[in-house]
Amino acid sequence: MASMPDHYTGDVEVGGPADVRELPALRITKIAVGPMENNAYLLRCARTGDTVLIDAAAEPERLLESRDDGLLLSVITTHRHPDHWQALENVVGVTGPNVIAHPADADGLPIPVTELVDDGDTIEFGEAKLRVIHLRGHTPGSIALLYEGDPDRPHLFTGDSLFPGGPGNTRGDAADFASLMDDLETKVFGVLPDETWVYPGHGGDTTLGAERPHFGEWRARGW
């Protein structure tokens, strides 16, 4: 299938419009919400309308409006920090979707997790699927979600584990920093191509190609 014109930039602001990327089999809607300017992502199967939400961070009304007529099957929380789940209880209360997280972070969420996922697991919605990548360090149960159904590039949703300019905050803990860097090296940079588009938990997007030359600098600086 031929690629569609892509006008997506990933530049969004709280209170501003969402940015939408139309892939051949998936629609990605990025929204900035809440006082900490979190990114939330609605992923909709283009063939069935089945939808998942990555990080119900805040502003549940906006998140629910942005799914249009899609059936919200699951809410995936990338990690247990409260700024990433402030809207979780309200969103789930309205639509009743599955609640997904890694077992190491599940107890930190405000409502029970209905599906625990670990490294290598697959989350399916309609004809689309995401592969779970466990990235230990920002929190014990931080996960990234990888979509590989685009013929042009993989798409990686990293929560707070990878941003433009480096890894997520490990609060000066040397062991957590080493763990996160090791997981990023072996599970992300070591196996995915430069074209991989990175959608972080805050701020603008990036690609692995843009970040790869700086990986050694991040290790050397220690944060």
C-alpha cells in the first residue's frame, strides 16, 4: 500500500489542537494535557476503529472527545508517576476499557490493572498491535510501546524513558541510570533503525537517528 502524505509534526500545546498522523493502517492522535504538559496518544486501527489510549494523563473530557467514534478498548499506562494517570479513573469509568500496565508499576495506579504486560508481550486492537518493551530505570515498570505496521518506519511510544536529548530522569541513582541506558542500548538503539519515530511522554518528538550520535555522551554525563 502506498504511503499517505504526512503533515504531522508532533508539536502540540496544552489547550491547543491535537496533531494527527494518518498511517496506512493506523491513526495516531497526539494531545498535550495537564499542568505538567503531558502527551497522551490515541491509536486507532484504521480498518476497525478499535482504539487504545497511551497515558490518560489529565483532562479526561478532551481525551474522550478525541477518540471520535472509535471504540476505546484499552488504556495503557507507561509508568506509575501520577502525572501520567490523573485522568485514568474518569476515562475508565466512562468507557470501561481494559487497564494495562507492567506488574512492577501496577500497584502505583489509582485503580486495579486488568491486564499485566511484560517485555515482548503484544497488545492487539482491531488489526493493529503494539509490542511491549520493558525499560527499567525511570521507574521499575516503565514500558515503551512499538508499532511496526508502517512500511516507512517503526513508531515508538517511550513514556518518560527517552526524550529528545537523552534518557528519562533517574534522580541521580547510578544503578537506575545504568539500567535504563543498558535497556535503551540493547532493546531500542541496538535493534531499531534510525527512521524509528519516537513519541515521548512530554514535549516534542524525535527519531532514533537524531539521538543515536549522542548516546555515548549521555553515558558519559551520567544523566
